[in-house]
Amino acid sequence: MVKNFELGDVVVSQKGRDAQMVFAVVQIDKDGFVMIADGEIHPLKKPKKKNVKHLKCIGKLETIGNKLTSGAKVFDSELKSALRTSKII
């Protein structure tokens, strides 16, 4: 089963060394992979490639998702702050 993720989705990693960490989906690749970032350990310039089978969606960051979709600049501090202050965590 392939999960459908959108830009700005808040996900929790369920496998790997980053298990139980919270990230945002910043890019969608083909073949069941997405690129995730948290603005700190994995900045937007160097996101982590993750298999969608190892992620669980727990919410959405509307402002970040809208900016990523429109191609507007998103800063690491902005992403980090949005993840920290969201009511999801």
C-alpha cells in the first residue's frame, strides 16, 4: 500500500536511526520516497530521503505546505519553529 503524502505534511519516522523524530515533507519523489526535513538536523538544503512505508502522517503545516507548493522561499528557522509550535507535537 502506497501512502499519499503532500508538501507540508508532518510525519513521524517509524524506522531507522531517526525513529520517533518529527519531520515535514518538503519534496515528493517517485517510487515511494519523499524528502523530509526538520530545519535542524536535516535542513532544507539537505533533506533526508525516506521510504513512505517508514513514515506516519500526524498532521499538516498549512503555511509551509502552501509556500513549498508555490515555490516561495522557506527558511530552516521557519520550518523548525512551525514544527515546534504546532499543536501536533
